[in-house]
Amino acid sequence: MSGSRSKPPAGTARAAPAQPALDALLKGAAGDPLRRALWLDALDQQLRPLLPPPLAAHARLGNVDGRRLVYLVDAPVWHARMRLAGPELLDGARSIGLDVTEFVVKTTRPMPRPPQSASTSRPMSARADAALRDALALLADDDPGKDTS
């Protein structure tokens, strides 16, 4: 009887992290959630090419729960289209070694967009720029470590 591969295989080789902090995060049982998230992300990247391009932008692998392959979409219209892609995704998941028999689609709220970076934000008005310079000058004058002799 083949076991479910809803957990990363014990002997799975992973790329050695370049940073000691990441090594510490992945060490021991405390790193299990992070290892699982990395495993799910890798599976998502393997299954994503099976999705039609418009759908791929609105869907992501949410979980492998026992024999269930769970996908998340960001709107009801994508839910219906995702269900149509289910059989192909199940076949693709089986071809990479997952023991899945059921396909589940859940609709979530859209992911929040990251805040705009400073390079894409609006430039400061002349008045705001002058006020900022004045405030910085006041802070520099009040600096207790500043030598006033």
C-alpha cells in the first residue's frame, strides 16, 4: 500500500541555505512548518504549467491534505474554471508522485498588493520637502551628542 505523500519525504534533499539564520529556522521540529511551506511552493511551481495562463495568475496550490489536492482562487469566476482544470491537475500531481484522488477548490479574498516602493511613489511637493528639511535641521540642533564649542 502506498502512503500518502502529503508530507515532504524524509530523505528529500534540499538546497543548502546560504544564510545561517535560515539554517537555524529549518533546524529540528520547529522548522517543520517552514519546510512544508517550501515543499508546497515547489509543488505549486511544478503544477503551475498545467494551468491555462489566465487562470494561473489567479490560482495557487493551497495544500495537499491526505489524498486531497487543495487549490485557492481569488474570485468565484476562477473557481468554476479551476474545477474544469481539476482532472489534468490530479493527473499531473500523480505523475510527480503524489497519491491524490480528490480535487478541492476554495475561493479566498484577493491577496493584498504590496505597498508601492519609494521609486514608484509620487515625488514630494516643494512645501513638504522644505518642511522635512526644517524638521531635520531642528533635530540636528537638538542632538545632545553634538559638540557645540
